[in-house]
Amino acid sequence: MDRARIWVFLRDKVGLHGLGFVLSVAIIGFAVFVLWNMLHDLKFAQVIEALRAKDPMHVFAAFLLVCCAYLTLTFYDFFALKTIGRNHVPYRVAALAGFCSYSVGHNVGFTVFTGGSVRYRIYSAWGLSAIDVAKICFVAGLTFWLGNIAVLGLGIVIHPEAATAVDQLPPVVNRLIGCAALAVLAGYIVWVSMAPRKIGRSTWFVTLPAGKLTLLQVGIGILDLSLCAAAMYMLMPANPYIDPISLSVIFVTATLLGFASHAPGGLGVFDAALLVALPQFDKEEMVGALLLFRLFYYIVPFAFALLLLGTRELSLSLKRRKDKAAPQDLPGPTPASKTAAE
């Protein structure tokens, strides 16, 4: 009864958005506490040494994998545009919107709002409304979550102990969770394959991709997450050995925790989850790997996205000024006016 009253109070007085904010602050606060306990005696000289000891080929491979991951992100938007029937928007525009929205959203936080704003700024020039952009965000988000369910489900079933390193649940429980996740994913694919499915209301709805397109959607999500996990794997210390599947499970789980926190780039939360789940590695080497990953996945794309957006805005501004400065064509005299003048 007391719990029910507390829930009603929080729901009515604080609101669900307020509860989400409180949960985000709690996750960030706990991550900061964990990081302080683990890294308060960190030796920065050893971190620098660990960075210098990295194999340049592995570092370059990680950078290329991140580039490929961002290329995959552009297909999130292109797929979403096809899904909502906006076929007149070319891939280059979808690529610009997808890359910039995710680059900004990853770094600023609250991806739905920040990324949505960037998308609207780009797509509105092609006649798309705010509702269209909301639909694109929904379909792109669905692609992300379907990919997460597939990667985590498969990974946990194969290596449940990897999830145990993060959630502290027994491996058998995690394996059951993985099986349940895959069952839900399979059920969803069968559900959308049986008949056209719509999500939303009469004035705002999205027709979900059917069976084969859903498999393509899942494949895009899997490819994106796999490339990111592979990039992190290339930056990991050489010893002790960790298999790629286990690292993928830990990486995706840490990514989801960072996403749930709404912290810019999952800062602190993502890092704390990896450090807690991988205590067998030297912390200075792990910090070096995390710094490189953040440089490649967050800072470099963010800077490039700002450059692209700034160049685009400057180009549009110059075009508007040129259009205003161009002399207007004045209507010539009619034959009747010529006769009157004569």
C-alpha cells in the first residue's frame, strides 16, 4: 500500500518525465561514484605510456571500423525515409541528416530532441514536416533497438557470464533472458509478416516494415553495433585475452546504460560499466583504450558534423543573399501602353 501511494505521488506530482530525469541523475551519480573509487589513484603517466604502446595498425583499424559504423548509421535514415514513403529525398541528404543528427545527439545527449532538431533543419528543406521527422526518428530508433535485442540476445545465450559481469545475475538467469529476448524478436518478425501493422493514431501513424524489410532493419542494427564493438575490441589491451562475443555483450550493455543516463556521450556511465565488467585489465590501459574510442566515436565525428552543418548554413545564407540582391524582372510595356505613349 505504501509503495502504491509513493508511486501515485511520484506519478502525479513529479511526472513520468521527472522520474526519468531522477533516474538519469541517479545513474550518472552512481557512475561518478564508481569511477572515483576505481580511478582516484590513476597514474596519468602510465595512461600516456599505454597509449604510446598501442599498435598503430590496431588504432588505425579501430578508426576505420568507426567510420564504417557511421556509414551504417546513414542507412538508418535512408531506410526510415523509404518506410514512411518519402522516396524523393536522395541518399546524400539522408546520409547528411543521419550522420549529423547522431554525431550531435551522441555528444550533446537527449538524442531524440537534439538529433530530431538537426534532422528537421535538414529535411524541412525537402518538404518534410515535423511529423515526418518524428516518424523518421521512430523508425531509426526501432532499428537501433531491434539490433540491440539481436546482438545482446545472441551474445548472452552464447556467453551469459559476460552479462553477469555487468548485471551480477547468475549466468543461467542471463541465458534465459537472452532466450526470451530472441523469442520476442522472432515473435515481432512473425507478427509484422502476417499482416500490415500500424503504430500510432489516426492522424499520426507509421506502417511498420514487413517481414523481409524487418530482417533488413535488424541486419542494419546488428552491423552498426558489431562495427562499434569491433572498434572497441581493436583498442583493448592484448592481455589477458577476451573473446569478441563477450566484449560485444559488455560493450552493448554499457552503451545502453549510457543511453539510459542521457549523459552526453554516456560520459562516465559507459566508462564505469566497462571498467567494472572488465576488472582483469590494467586500469591505465583501459582508460587509454576508452580515451581513444571516445576520440574516434564522439569527438572527431562531432567536430566534422559541426563543420558540415556550419558549411551548409553558410551556403544557404549566401544563396538567400544572392537571391535578394538579384534584380527583379520588371514587366515590359504592353502594346496598348506603347500606342498610348506614341
